[in-house]
Amino acid sequence: MTVIKLIGKKPRLKNPILIEGLPGVGNIGRVAVGYLIEELKAKKFAELHSEHFFPFVMLHENYHIHLLKNEFYYWKAKKRGQQDIIFLIGDCQALSPNGHYEVIEKILDFVQGFGTKEIITIGGLATGELEEEPQTLGAVTDKELLKKYRGFNVKFNAGEKVGYIVGAAGLLLGLGKERGMKGTCLLGETSGFPIVTDPKSAEVVLKSLTKILQVKVDMSKLDQRVKEMEHFIKKVESLQRKALMEITKEEKAPVKGKEQLRYIG
Amino acid sequence: MTVIKLIGKKPRLKNPILIEGLPGVGNIGRVAVGYLIEELKAKKFAELHSEHFFPFVMLHENYHIHLLKNEFYYWKAKKRGQQDIIFLIGDCQALSPNGHYEVIEKILDFVQGFGTKEIITIGGLATGELEEEPQTLGAVTDKELLKKYRGFNVKFNAGEKVGYIVGAAGLLLGLGKERGMKGTCLLGETSGFPIVTDPKSAEVVLKSLTKILQVKVDMSKLDQRVKEMEHFIKKVESLQRKALMEITKEEKAPVKGKEQLRYIG
Amino acid sequence: MTVIKLIGKKPRLKNPILIEGLPGVGNIGRVAVGYLIEELKAKKFAELHSEHFFPFVMLHENYHIHLLKNEFYYWKAKKRGQQDIIFLIGDCQALSPNGHYEVIEKILDFVQGFGTKEIITIGGLATGELEEEPQTLGAVTDKELLKKYRGFNVKFNAGEKVGYIVGAAGLLLGLGKERGMKGTCLLGETSGFPIVTDPKSAEVVLKSLTKILQVKVDMSKLDQRVKEMEHFIKKVESLQRKALMEITKEEKAPVKGKEQLRYIG
Amino acid sequence: MTVIKLIGKKPRLKNPILIEGLPGVGNIGRVAVGYLIEELKAKKFAELHSEHFFPFVMLHENYHIHLLKNEFYYWKAKKRGQQDIIFLIGDCQALSPNGHYEVIEKILDFVQGFGTKEIITIGGLATGELEEEPQTLGAVTDKELLKKYRGFNVKFNAGEKVGYIVGAAGLLLGLGKERGMKGTCLLGETSGFPIVTDPKSAEVVLKSLTKILQVKVDMSKLDQRVKEMEHFIKKVESLQRKALMEITKEEKAPVKGKEQLRYIG
């Protein structure tokens, strides 16, 4: 009951890297990857819906009804040094713990069919403080990647600040590694309380990401685009807040001290 | 473990439109569709029960035990302009998020077997205020329907007031669209706090619905019928209240301001 | 993952009536049916365990570990007017709503294999008051049974006092009816707050039950036996309390007035 | 969606005894079995991951991402009186009740393939008091084991102090017995509030365990090792606290008196 549906013809891609930007803390991933999709004019080619999402439909433009979904876009390398890319964005993540595992496995099955061997996930790290100069923190499933990406303004010390990565940003990498895929998580520092979209942090992560992907993107329209997407983002925020409460609800009682206030998604 | 059982012979229907009126906010759908079934003398032909309902049986008439169920009725077009109809009413909706998806898919499988190509769901929109002159709001999965139904006192601006449609009223349309079925949701404005049956709002929606279906119904007995159904409705209300709490429980904590107080079902 | 395991040879039974006495409100069923099993020297022939039970094992006699289970006993008719009986007792009921449905369907599959055509379930009706002279209330799935059992000190007006029967006592009858089995629920009135075993109410129900089954049982040892079983019963009570909280947790918030305080199990 | 993956070649083992030390109350099992694995230089040969674990990945050494997992190690008997051993340790236990059953059945399938006929699980018994001289309490699934292990400083009166054993420490024995495996649970007394790793209690249990297994282990490095593992243990504690809250959450409300404060895991 988690279904991925191709839209149009199956694209031919060469070992595309998967870039995930589902809603999460600060919507860092959703904003950064959403903007990159627009700027690169990536093409939508598949949709995922799942019984593990909220039993809701969304209302757009006053009257239009949409099933909650995740979306796949592709972009083909234009020049040397670049690589084909599959982007994953969407309205929400799974609601239940086992739902997370099931949706992520379906996504991995799907991208494996295109030859994906590497994954980069984008998330936010809630620091509980206003971040004047947010940084991109990183973590990897393979030591080799450390050397490869260290140069791109990524500080690979996320583990000093948090103990876990929650949801798709973490599981895609952990379960991907079981299939031999290498993985990197890029986390933008963000206040995280209350959970609000943080375009500033998204921009910092996006800068690291575009360097890694060797693509050029005009950042000047990011703020403008976030404003235009405000209505949609508010809905996603509301969904994400609910989902986060669902999977972190057991954490509420024994939270003590500053370290526990930090989380990642 | 969600089973639909035919009662008697399978009826022959010609592309019947599905009209859903399961319990929800204000029981708008349950009352409007229940009344229409009686007035049109529609015939019951199938029952659904599911492991995703409450693990309860209901007691009727002091001593009689009934499994919780949804019921299918049909009505055949009598003259030009009308169409065959399948009505869906019942005691309750599914309890868990994935239960919702599973029950709805079963219902869609079932009506697809009769050639259903269009669905209208009826729900309530809880405004948190006493509604002196409740209106019928609408939302669609297909722009074409907007033109078709705009004339029938339906204001297609539901999206201005709420972001989601919860449960069967939403998912039947969202998942139906994936199968190529067109869908409309008609929502009656109702106070919604506390969750009580609102016959006034149900009547307003019923007026729009009968115009859409091109059937004539004597509205004068609606109040009387609601009174007669009071005992049954109280039980349905109690079930519905529990189910709504179940699927919206994660919404409680961060509710702020008026917009979030509105919900749909 | 719900398994019923035969112990020894499969008994030959002739259309045995199923008598259920799983833990519930006041442990009426557990005590009444447990006592009947001992007095009739019924023979244990099968055990059920399920992933839908608590992820616990019980400790008996200081050092002995037992998986949570339900147990089947049989008794063969000794003279005219009697019938073969399958008794169902156990440590607990399922924990989740869909778990209830799955365990009950497994039980029905199992007894159907022995030709069961009738079911009697025993439960307690929590009145919230100290009951000086508790009565046996009844409800049926088939009007015919009303006439048959009305004579045996059963008041068939349970529906005046409660709206639902929760758990096995209800679902065995509701789902059994779907298979053409007739069913009766006998409910002993009991205070229900706090949930404590009520041997007095169990005795009243047991008197009705023995008349229905046309068996004679010496009631004088019931109090004594309840005392002897005290240690076991305390554990069952604790489990049952947890299970009841699990399936009725969504009921807590909107409870108002006396009627809602009553429940059945 | 619970997968056990062999690492390297399948080891040849002769009826290995399974020793379980997953995280639980006081982390008695995790510490005792983890230390034994190191001291005996047992060899890792399999990993388990499951959709029933938290939808998290862990961060180690600042930048390294790991899927939550359980791990299997083996050790081959060196001399007469010893036996081959499979050790089971890990980051966490399952999150949901049915998840527990499913993961445990998978583990039993796996070790049964190696000829396992006996299981010893290690847990903590939370007494709610500071334990100056914690003892090893025991419980068994087979009376025979009582005689066999009574000599090794194990007091087989756990049932006097608690009614249940929660999670893997209990279910491995209860479900194992259904497959004809004999089982013993060794429980270290520990305060249990707040849930903190208790190396003192772990040492007491480890002394009993090494006598049972007839292996010699230098205990002097235990404190040192616990300190070295501190960072890892803190994460495991945090996970375990969450899991324990998940499966015991329904216990909170009606807890009264001292007896109910005790639990086992």
C-alpha cells in the first residue's frame, strides 16, 4: 500500500545521485531541494503515495483536492564533473515508525532500478537557539565521503551535537548502506523552536550542496520564492509538526538539559 | 480483513455515482445521505465490516447486537438527466491512519466493479462559531466539475477556510482520482464544538446535492426524522467523537489561533 | 502470528456451544467460566498465543515463566438436554483494535472446525455503583434466543444501560453472526471502579448460565476458589486494567454524565 | 521487514546456548553480555535490523551514521564442560507490542538453525531502592533448570517480587519454550529510577553467568570498560528509556503501592 507511479516515460539515467529534501526541522531540505529543482528545471517523473501518510487530502487554490504525496524529479548532467540527479521532495513523511521503514525501502527499491549508488539527504538540526550564522553540519555512512566533501563548507561533526537523525534524512542513508549505497546527510543549523521554515539556513546548506553537485544556481530568488511558497509551506509545516510529534512523542517526558533539546530531521 | 458482503443479488447499475455520507463533523453527511436514502427508497445491497473499526459491537433496541458496519444502497435513475446512484453510509469510519487508506481502497475496488466514474462526498466544516446561515462549500479533484456544479449554491472556496479534508470525505476523492474517478466534496458549515449533529447544515447541503443529482425530495420531514434517529445518532456521535480524537490527537498540542480550530471531516 | 495449538488428540465434539470467559470488567467471565470448568472437570485441549497480546511473560510460583495465552477446554454432554461445550478462558485479551478482530476471527475459525453454531459470552457491566443485588443482563444477535433464554433470570435490556460491548464478549458474537452462529452475551452488573474481581456478580451470572446449559454446579466453593486464585487473579486484573485502558483510552476526554461511565467488557 | 544478515561465512556451532543481553532496565544485560563478548573475544557473525525499531539512525564518532541493529556473536567451547555460545546484544529492542513478538520469532528462527536448545536472558529488576548488595534473581521455563542452576548464586524467587518479565528477556523464553527450548532469565537487582546503567548489578549477574557457562573472565576491567563505553551507553539508555515508556505507558495511571513500582526488562 505504498505505491510509486511513473508519470510518462521512464527516464534513462546514469547512476543518478539521489537528493532528498522532504519536510523536516526548519524545512531546510524542502526549501533547498525545492529551489534547486526549479532553478535546474528538473522534470517530474514519478509520484509516491502511501497508507502510512496522514489520512488527509490537501486543499490547494481554494477548491482543488490533492492526495498527500512525495514526488520524484530528474535532471541530466550537462557537462563534465556533473552527474545525473534524482530529487525527492513532498508534502510529508510517514506517520508511524514502521511506516517510515516501509516508505524508505520502497524509495530505495525505486531509485536502485535507475542505478543509484549515492544518496545525499538534507535536514535541519534544531539547536534551540537563534543561529546568526548557521553552518552546514555533515555525517556520512562511509569514511571515504568525508575526504570527498570536507572541502565544501561542511563540518563533519554532527555527532558532537546530536545522537540520532530522525526519519527519511537518516533512514535513507542507513537502509541505503545495507544495499551498498554511500550516503551523506547535510544538516543546516536552525533554531527549531517553534518549527518554522528557515530560508537562511536552507541557503547555507544549498551552497554546500551545489558545490558538491558542481551545479550553479542563482541564490538571489530564494527569499522571494520562499515568500511565494508561503501558503504551501504553512500547510507542510503543519503536517510536519504533527508527524514530528507523532514520532518524537515518547521523548517528551524525560527531556532534560540542553543536549536533549537538539534533534534532527 | 476488510470485507464487503453482497446482500442478495448483485444489482445492475450504469456508471453509478457514489454518494458518501459516513459519520463526521456535525454528522452532515450521515444525516443528509441517510435522509436521501429513505426518501428515494434506495435499496440496501451490501455491507462492509473491518478490523480497522472499533473492537466494539453496538446494542440496538435494548437487546440486539450489531457489528459496526458501513452500508451500500443503490437507486436507479427514473428519468432523463438522472443517473444511477450508490449511497454509502454507516456507523463509523476507520480508527487508524492506515486503516483509513485500506477501507477506502476496498470501497473504491467495490464501486469500480459497478462502473463508478464519479464520487461526491459530504462532510462538515467546523467553524467554531454558531452558523446562522450555514453555506455549502465545495472542493473538487477536477477543474471541469467546478463549472458543472457552481450553479447549485455551492461556494468553491473551501480552501480559503481549511487546509485539509480528513478521513473518508477526503480520501475517497484523493484515492479515487488515482483511478480516474472525478470527485467533489460538499461541506456544510457547522459550529463543530461540541461535535453535535447539525440538521440545519445537513439540509443546506442536501438542497445542493439534490439539485446536482436532479432528484426531488420533500425536506419537511428532515427535522422529524433526525428526532426519530436521535438514539442511533447519539451512538454514532459518540463513536465519531472517539474516531476523530484518534486521528486528530496529534493536533491538540500546537493549536493556536482561529484557523487551526477549523477542521473538516 | 496468532497461533492455536492442539494439546494431545483433537476431541470429537457434536456442535459444541462456545462459552467465553476471558478477563474483563469485574472478571465476571473469567471467574464464572473458570469455576464451571473446574466443577465440570472440563479437559484442556488447545492453547492460543498471539503477537497481539502484551509483550510480557508471566511469572508463576516464584520462578516459573509462562507466555500469555488463551485456553480451550471441552466437556461432553452427559445426558439429554445437555450439549457438548467448548470453554474459552485466558490471561488476557488483545491489545490493539485490529488485534482484537484478528484473534477473534482465529478463535471462530477454530471452533467452526468443531461444528460450533452457538456462542455465549460472559462479561461485566460497570455501573459505577455498589451493586447490592447484581442482576444478569443479556443481549442477543438473534431474536429467537430471546424467547429461549428469557426464563433464566436474564433481563434482556442491556441496551438501555450501555451502547456498546467492548472486546471479545462483543466481537465473538458480532463476527460469529457473520458466519451464521447465534450468540448471547450475559453481563453481570458490577461496580467496576476500581476494576476488581466481583465473585458475587459472577455467581449471579453463573446461575443463569448453568440453567441455560442444564448443568448442575455446587456454588458453595466459589468464594473459596476465588480466594485461592487470588494471586493469579491479581495478575490478570493488572493485565486487564492495562488492556482496557488501551482500548478505551480515547474515551477519557469527553466522558460526561453517568451514562458514559458505564461500560461493558 | 525484520532481516538477519550473515557477515561472512556461517559458523559451524554445536547446539549453541543463546545468551541475550539487549538494552533494558539498568542495562544489566547489555553491560554483562557486552563485557563477556569482549573478554571471550567472541566473533560477530550476523546483524538484525527491523522496521519495528525506532525510525532513527545513530551517529558515532562525530560523523558516522549507523542503522539501529542487534548483533550476533559466537564463541566456540574450548574445553570439557563448556559449550558453544551465541551472544545477542544491540542498540535497542522493538518499539511496539507486536513488533516485539515478530523480532523475537525471527531471532528464534535464526538460532534454531544453529541447533540452539537452551536460552539464557539477562535483565534488570527495578526495585526502586538503592541496592547495596544486589542479587541475581532467576526464573525458568522448565523445573529441571532450577536444580541445575540453583548452585550459582541465583535466587529463584523472582516471582515473589514481580509478576511479569517485559520484552526480549521474557519473550525469548516464552516463545522459545513453544519450540522446545529451555530457558532461564537472570535478573540483577537495580534501583531502576532513574534508568541508569548499573555496572555493580551487572557484575553480580555476570558472576552467576560465568559459573553457569564454566568460563573464566577477569572482572577487574568491567568498571573501566563501562566508563569507556559511556558515550555509547548514554545513547542506548536514551533509546531504551523511550522504548520502555512506549511499552509500559499504559501502566502509568493506575500504579499504586510499592509492588507495582517494580518491573523487569
